[in-house]
Amino acid sequence: MFCYQCKDAAEGCGCVVKGVCGKSSHCAILQDLLIRTTLGTGVYAARANELGAFDGDVNDFIQNALIATMTGVNNDVQSIRSLIHQAAGVRGLAKTLYEIGCAQTRTDPYPLTGSWDVTPADDFNALLEQARYCSILHRQHREGEDVVNRQELILYGLKGIAKILQSQKKQPREFRMETRFNELIDFLANSPDDINQLRKAAQETGRLYMEVLEAQHDESRPLPKRFENIIDRDNPCGNTTIEINGEEELSDALRFIKAYRSHWLRDCEQKTITEWSADRIEPFGLNIQFNWTSQESISFYLAVRSMGIENIHIHPRPAFLKKHTAVKTLK
């Protein structure tokens, strides 16, 4: 097995025998297959969405299946095995939804296939063999470590978004956001290897996270005093460090960063400062330090990066943001 999605990854690189979280090697590798099968469901859902066809139950399954693979949520092998077979069934429903959308718009259905197009085996050992081809190690061997690390970064960001979407009230549903979510799932399902495209998708994941948070929280609520005092000071372009601890602070921190950025841009405009690029935030010396606890922390990281901020310190530093972290041998 190989898993490096959480802050407790063994030796800061990845768990290779048993997860520090307690999950077994069988559970870890079956979660990889569940993700791959779920990505396939998202392929059809995204194409159906393009044609105006939506199904809330399909979207719920995609989001909940990803949540099931988050650290500490579901380490039961039989439960993950059952979810894999369910994912294949829901993928069939999503395919039907896509075909209905084609019929309604008089569009010829496009034959879709990929590594996600797997029919889960009933035999457990055969299922494990299918799962090995979806594992991070095998993908790194085929596609390269840097490419897979970037793919996983986006995936973990999407897991954090899925968690928020499932916590929100469903009436009325935010199909616009869920459509964008499915588009990113579709993108990952096709094993993208273009670094520029992966970078753009990571930025889009960060922007989507910001919009999902804004839809959930009351933006009129005052910021914590420690943030307000920073924004209101006389020297907005000076060096400032903010520390964030825990998921409960992510929303307020993101609101502060957006407000700080706007404040800085207004100040630069008044002083006719033109030598700095308005889409990069480094010049006003905002340093962000935070302890990451779950995939939502990675969603936050992507959101901050999408605003052009580079000076971000994550503790501990995620293994998938490092180079040369994975185990090189395939077991």
C-alpha cells in the first residue's frame, strides 16, 4: 500500500505497511479503486450536466464516496468493497442520465472510456488485483511522480469541497457549483498529465472552495478582532504573519485574506504603485502559517494559492507537495 493524504503520513512521506490512521493495506488499496470508479461516475455526470441534465442523488453519491475515503471516515474493508460496487451501479445511472440529455438535445452520445471504466470483480482477490492498477504507486510508475502528486493535490481539495457541499442544506441545491465540481472530477478521471492544465485545475478547485464557503457562511458577520486590526492599520503593505489553527478558522481566515488583498490593492492604486502585478500578493508581505488537519485544509491552501499568494507555510508539510516522496518500488 501507499497512502500520503493526511498529516500523519509515516515519516512525513507516506504509509507503506499500514496506515497510521489504522486502515489496513487492503482498505487503502480498495479506497483507491473506489475513487477511480467514482471518478468515472463523475465523467458521465459532468457530460450530462453540460446538456442540462442533473440528478441530485448521483451528485450526492459522488461526494459521499469521496468523503468515505477521507482519513478516519471509513476504514472498514467490506464497507468500501460494497461502495465500489455501488459506484459502478451509480455510474450506470449517470450514463443513462447522459444519454437522456443527448436525446433531449438531439446530440449524438460520445463513447466514453478510460481507466475508470472498470467492472468490479465479485471475487475479493480479483478485486484487489483491479485495485492495484489504480494505486498511487502504479500511477506514479506510469505517469510520473510529479504528475500524480499534482493530481492528488486536486483530489484532496475536492474531498474538502465535497464535505462542505454535503453539510449544506440541499434546498435549493447549488447545481451550478456541483456542475463545476463534476467538471473537475471529469478532468481527473482522464489522468491528465499536462502540468499547466493541472495547475489551472488546482486554481479552479481553490476558487470553487471559496464560492462554496461563501454560499455557506454569512459574509456580513464581523471578522475576528485580530484580523480587523491588521486590515485597519496604517501600513497595509508591511510584513504581516497570520496563524490559523483548525478547520473552524478557515472560513474567517479566507474572508480576511480577500479583504486584506482588496485593501492593499486600493492602497497601491492611491499611491500609483505600478511596478507590482495586481494578481500577485507577495509584495505586501502576507505570510500565512497554518496546521492542516484534513482535506479541507488542502482546499483552503488551493484557495489561497488561487489568489496569487505564495508565502504559505503548512505544518506539517504535506508529502504530496514535496518532490521525491513516494516509495519507488512497486509491491
